[in-house]
Amino acid sequence: MDALQKALSGAPEETLDPDDWTDVQALSHRILDDAVDYLRGVRERPVWEDVPAEIKPFFEAPLPRLPAPLAEVYRDVVANVMRYPMGNVHPRFWAWYMGSSNFTGALGDFLAAIQGSNLGGGNHAATYMDQQVVDWCKQMVGLPVSASGTLVSGGSMANIIGLTVARNVKAGIDVREHGVAAIEKPLRFYGSDQIHSCHRKAVEALGLGNRALRRIPTDGEYRIDIDALRAAIAQDRAEGNQPACLIGTAGTVNTGAIDDLQALARLAAEEDLWFHVDGCIGALIAIAPKNAYRVAGIAHADSVALDPHKWLHAPFEAGCALIRDASAHRDSFAVTPEYLMMTSRGLASGVHLNDYGFQTSRGFRALKIWMSLKEHGGDKFGRLIDQNIAQGHYLSALVEAEPLLELAAPTSINIVCYLALQPQISSALQR
Ligand SMILES: Cc1ncc(COP(=O)(O)O)c(C=O)c1O
């Protein structure tokens, strides 16, 4: 018995490695073949099916304590999980606004998990690729090379990163040290009444409270009303509040409306406010040749939130926060305990990416984005965005031509809101 076995009380060392790598290789080939068939045949399956009552107890089974062969585990997944997806990878999924993943991205996710690198930072290839993808995001929206950024789980996290930096820069005190209670005048953030709910969560989590986020009325096209915004800022100043940040939305989730980002950038400069763009839906329109004009002004933002898991179709999760002032970004999050100290060489000599957000451990999200961008090229994604907007306008025209349907909002990009005119539809069905 060697010393290690003795230390393990005589038991053989256990690991999670397969007993037989050849078996697991064969099964993995099958899983990959099935995955390709799954996507190739997606159109032949319904978009969505309710999980049948007889399947639900499967998800109530208690914690498995004993092993099961991987082939059996996989069979369970096929029968109970793969059969009943949300449906958003289906071409006819129109339930909520979201991306539809892509096969190359899925391979990227698999390889990222196989490599297993922790993107908290360090001197290794994944760190460099993470920074490269952030650089590509800056290029796509027109922020300067000197800007910084971080890949996060999605738009909600990307927005709270931007708003955290905005709060810290505009607070007038060291909020990290003294907390929000020490801020002299209550801070005010402004967005349209169409703003995404994640901003409410953000201001609440930032200790500012829901009331710190003023919802400004919108015009007939659901874009923020700039005169009303100007008046709200003046009113806040008069009442002793501290206007701090304008949030422009490039593509609202309700109707796809894009605020006038140029006017917002000008107003932010005049009023000395932080200009944040929630571009979770629309920031990447900046790379779409026919529609880029719609987001003109985004390059003036102090921070941008965008979602590679929407119009870059990265598999969930992938969001990105970009901050024009890289030091303000780092100053909002960096903490260096002794166990995260950098060294002058070796693995710990690489940049600490965890200095740019809330997470310490981070997944290798960049690979799935990098592989799809390399495979298809950014231009193609731009054309796909143009195509998708054209599809939205096509659907909108069909709705307008159909007497039983009515557009509920003007169509701006790829979100079409329409109603079925109930009484007419019922009588049409009875005939
Ligand atoms: C405008 C807007 N902002 C923020 C979000 C939140 O993004 P995520 O769902 O990626 O967290 C969304 C989601 O659709 C959105 O449309």
C-alpha cells in the first residue's frame, strides 16, 4: 500500500474519468451525430410541446446516490429533455425575443468546457481570446480601442455593469468605500417608459431604489421624448436631485423602438451625464449596412450593453458590457486579495479579467462567439441582421394587408406587434 492509499484509508483513489475511454468516445460520437440530426431535422418537429404529465415525475426523482452507465443517462436526456425544448432554435419560434443559437457556437461551448479554463484571468490562451472578442465587440459598435469590456451572462448583467460604473463615476464620492448613503444628493437615472425591467433590478441592486430610475414618456413610435426628458432633468435639478445617467435603448423589447441616440448623446454632453446604451437587441445593427443609420450615435456612449446571444446567435449565455473609460471600469470592480496577486511571469502574470465585473470565476464564453464570427465573418452577421429586419417589415406589410389583423405598434426592426381582431375572427371561424 503506497502512502497515498494509506492516506485514503486503504481505498483506491477515485476519479470522475470514464472507466473506458474507448466506450465514452463511441458514445460521444453518437451524441454528436444525434446533435447534428437534431438540428438538421428541427423544421420537421413542432416548435414546442408541453411536457406530458407522465414525464414530469422524472424531474422529481431524488438525488441519485449510485452510479448509472453514461449511455443510460444520455437515453434519459434524449427521452425527457431533448424532446421538449423551449423551441427558440426553431425557425418558427416567435414567442419571445431571443436568439436561436448556432451549431458552431455549440461546438465552441463544448470545447470551452473540455478545455475548462477559468476566465477569472491569468496568462493563457482563453484570456487572450476573451479580450479579443471584447475588442471585436468594441469595433462592431464603434467604441475606441482604449475602451474596456467584459463578457457576461447576458444583457441584464451587461446593463448592471454599465450602470454600476455610471453610478460610481457620477456619485461625487467614493461609493465603493462609503456606500450610497454617503452620496450628497439622490442620483437620478433616466430611460424611456419602454425600458427593460433589468434596469429596475439594477438600480435597486445598486442601492439607488426604483424611484431613482425615471421613466420618461415616449413619442408615437415609442422612442424617448427628448423634450420631456429635458424637462425631467431640469425638474430634478430644481428639486435638489443629482441627474446622473441617461439610458438610451437601441431596440426596446416591446416594439423594437430605437431611441434617438444622437440626441441623447448631445443632451448627455450638455448636462454632463453618463450616457449608457442598452443595445441588447439593437447595438449590433451597427454592423448591418442597410440599417446601421438607425443606431447612429451609439459610438458616443460611455457604456453599451449588448447581447451576442441575440443577433450573433451565440448559444446562451453571452452578453457583453463595454465601457469607454477603461480605468473607471476597473476602478468600479477591482479588488486584489493576496490569492489573486499577479506575478511578473507564469500563469498568474496575465490580466485579471475578474477586475471588470462581479464574477470571480468566469466561463470561457468567448470561444463560441469567436468560432462563429471566424467561420461566417462579421459581414455576414451584418447582412443577416439586415435580412431579419427586412423579414420584420415584410411580416408587418402582410399584417397591414390582412383585415383580421391589426398592427399594434409601428414596426422598426424585427419585432412586429399585432392583434387579432377577435369579433371578426370569431365570426370568420363560424362561417
Ligand atoms: C432591451 C433589452 N435589455 C435587456 C435585456 C435583458 O437581456 P438578457 O435577457 O440577455 O439578460 C433584454 C432581453 O431581451 C432586452 O431586450
